[in-house]
Amino acid sequence: MPAAGTLPWRVHDGVLEVALVHRPRYDDWSWPKGKLDPGEEWAPAAARETFEETGLKVRLGRPLPDARYLMLTKTGDRGEKVVRYWASTVTGGHGRLENEIDAIEWLDVAVAHDRLDYARDRDQLRALVRAHGEGTLDTWPLVVVRHAKALPRGDWKKDDQQRPLEARGRERAEALIPVLTAYQISRILTSPSLRCLDTISPYAVWSGIAPRAKRGLSEEGHEAAPDRAGEHVERALERGEAVAICTHGPVMGAVLDALSPRLELVGEGSVEMLERFVEARDENLAKGEALVCHVAGTGDEARIVAVERHLPT
């Protein structure tokens, strides 16, 4: 039984605070969360449920530990419920309580620890506090996207840069809208090839963000100037803005090579992060995949502190 939620956090007067919600049906205090809709991905569900319960729009930050516990299903059987959590920052919203929530409170972490009704909810709080102490809680997303499935090269007799997505690729491009929205991507860099533009355009149209076409992210441009893709990544790291970079499998090595020295391989979860990153690199990402790198700091100080893979279904 999959569900997703967030731990909204802020620093108020120098004190780290988190937002808890109260559910009158259960008379408990917990994190905003809820079940995935049919076909929905985890990250969009976390952002959606937070908004639906609190009226707050949030940008997902680094992932936090899952919660797993047994509960009764509608049929009376016992099943495992899995809830995935993310740290999140509030970026807007009306703040009106909805969807079976009658109270939301911002509390410092000590009070929140005692207020939580379930011991399992303290695992996420401890991870959030630890990240804050390490300086890796305040992050921004750099998302690498491989273009979705295009028509086979052998079936296309015209200029390869004009080769479009096939039907499954167009479906995946639409499915990327809620994924990129959950991280509130505000800048888009893309190869000028049509299959990349077609992959990122649905989100660009939905968000009103004009994609910036970069020849260095195309296969042809990369072949002519192999260093340009890495230069685009470095400039994105200097800028520190939530960004999506859409490119091709043959260019992916250069993009990920520019990111790999920024991996912070210390602390809990670093081994899993490295394994996830290396697996994605070795596969050149799956077509239509979004690799989310959570970056703390900018420029020379930029460090990737968490990595997520959002694969097409």
C-alpha cells in the first residue's frame, strides 16, 4: 500500500522548525502524507498530498527514510504500508486546512519529537535534523533527463536532429510534468534536437518556462566539442537554480562525469547514493528517465548530497 509525504521545514529566528498535522479522525499528530493515486509516481504524490492536506505548496528536497508498518486492508487482511518521505520547503499556497486535517503547527524539533504519536515518524525527523547539522538540508535540484523513446533511426530518413518521439515517448514526456513540478524546476537546458525538445516541452509549456537550447548538449555538438556539455553543467552548478538538463545517451557520460566529483561520499546513505549514481551512469540513464541530484551549495562549494532515479514505468 504505497503512500508519500513530506517534512516541511524552515529556520525561524535561527531555530529549525518542522510542520506537523493533526488528524481528528485518529486524534494523532504526524507528517502530511497520503496514498498514491493510480499510476501516480511517489514524488508528485508527496507534493500533492502536502498541498491537499495543508494548502501549502512545497518543493521537494532530499529524500528521507521510508516508514514501513503493517495495517489492515479494506478486505480485513494485514498488509505492509510503505510511506516515502522528502524534506520540503514551502514556496506558496493558501494555507487553508483540507482533507481531514484540522490543525497544522510549526514546532521546534524537540517539541515535534515529543508531539509525534508514532515512533516510526521520528526516524524521518532524526534524519532531517542530522542533515541540518551537516549543512546538507538546504538543497536545490539539478535534474538530468534523457530524452524519451524516439522513432528508431532506421525508420527515419530525414535529418536525425528532427527525429521525433514515438507514442510511448510522448506519453513519458507528459508523465514528466508532475515529476519536474514536484521539484519546482525553474530553468531548462536542452539539446536542440527534436526528441529532446519534445521530451521537455510539455513541462515547459505547463510551467511557462522557455527551454534554452544548447548545441553542446546535442549528439552532433558533443562530437564537435566534447567539453561543452560539462561546461554547461559547471555553469548550472555556479548558478544554483533548480534546473533540468535534457540530453542524449551518447552525451550522458560527459554530463555525469562533470557531476561525479561533486558527490559527497561521507555519512549515512552515501554508499547507496554512489551505487545509484554509478548504475545510472553505466546505463546512460533509461530513455525518459529523470536523475535528480540534490545539491547543497553552489560553484566550487556545490556538493551532491542525495540522488534519486525516476524511471519510466
